[in-house]
Amino acid sequence: MPAISLARPLEPIYYPDTDFEPMAESDFQADSLTYLRSALSDYFQNQPQVYVSGNLLIYYEEGHPERSVAPDVFVVLDVPKHKRDIYKVWEEGKAPDVVIEITSRTTQKKDEEVKPKLYRQLRIQEYFQYDPKGEYLKPALKGRRLTDSGYYQRLTPVYGLDGSLRFTSQVLGGLELRLERGNLRLFDPQTGNYLFTYSEAVAAYQQEVGQRQLAQQQAELERQQKESALQQKEFLANQLRALGVNPDEILKNWKPH
């Protein structure tokens, strides 16, 4: 008679989509998060193998749901673009390539000590920190890049003629992170334009449409004025001919009023 196994089947490991931590954040943090996620998502919208997200739980070790991290903003290259509840590194095949943390005095220790060690282990190629209130980072933007030896090297910023501080992301194809009067903006050197949020893009489009319509109206007004002047000139020429006068001599210097 075969032995009967009393072992209970293994239950699947649950990876929650929340860490049950409070989500409260200041307007400074919320505005920065909204801009970065929206601008990067729009920038990569036509690239199906680039995933942009933020405040999403990343589980980095199978079988250990306690080992997770939720970067403020991150970009992953060479993975399918689709909505996710959570991100499992072992299923996706890789960790994020770029992380941007919106830091503050309350998260300083994690962002300066804990996360760099973890991100280095996960082989995250570029790690940026932005302190919108300038509480401890001076200047308020900081960047690191992973070296071939597996350690982070602090990036040296470039300063523009306007006083802006600039970091170039090699991983993101040359996009620049610019600190301008304390505000973080993304700039595309290839187009010479800043990356907009969706609402900014809509506003810019509406402004462009309005300017185009104004130019069309101005061109139509000028056309009507020229047509009216020609009609006046033709009318006067006919009147002069009726009087037996050569209109070419009289009207060559005539201008409509």
C-alpha cells in the first residue's frame, strides 16, 4: 500500500500592491511626481518597449514579499509597455534602468544611504535625487551613474549660461534634467524643447492653434484690403475714361484711403 503524504500543498506567495504606508505628500512632491511621470510617459509613448511608472511596488527577490521598494519615478527599457499592479524583477527579466527620487529631509537617510546600496545591487544604471524645497541637497538636484565595477559615481553637473544646472541621462538617450530656479524640468537637446505634461502640451497646442488662426485672419484681412483697393482703382479708371482722360497718367501714384 503506497504511503499517504500528509504534507500540505504550498500556498502561493502573495505580493500585495500596497505597502500599507501612508501616501501623504506635499504639493512640492506631488507636482514634481506628476510632471516627471507625465512628461516621460508622453516622451516614450511611441516606444512599446519602454515602461514608465512611479510609486509602484518593485519586488526584487522571488519568494520574499518583504523585499520591495517603490521609487517615486522609474523608467525600464526593453520591457513591454502595459499597466501593472506590481513589478516583479524575476518575471520582467530586469530592474529599472533609471530612478528619480523626490527627496526631502524626512526621507534623507533612505535616499542617501539605504536606496543607493539597493539600487546598486539591482544594477539600476542612473539614480537621480531632486529636493524641491532644497531642505538638504545643495544644489537641489543630484545624479549618480553606475560604473563598470558596479559602484555609483556621482555626476558632475554642467551649468548653462542662464545659471541652470544640467545632468545628461545617457540611458534616456541624452535627455537633460535641468534645475532652473529650483524647479526640475526635462529638456530634449535633439528638438530644443522642454518635455511637457499632458496639460502643458494641450495648452501649448491651443496657443499654437490660436496664433495660426490669428495669422490666417490677418492674411484674409490683407487680401480683402488689396481686393478693395483694386476695385476702387478700377472704378476710378472707368470714370476717367468716361471723361476722356487717360487713367494711367492720373492713377499711377494713386493710393487708396
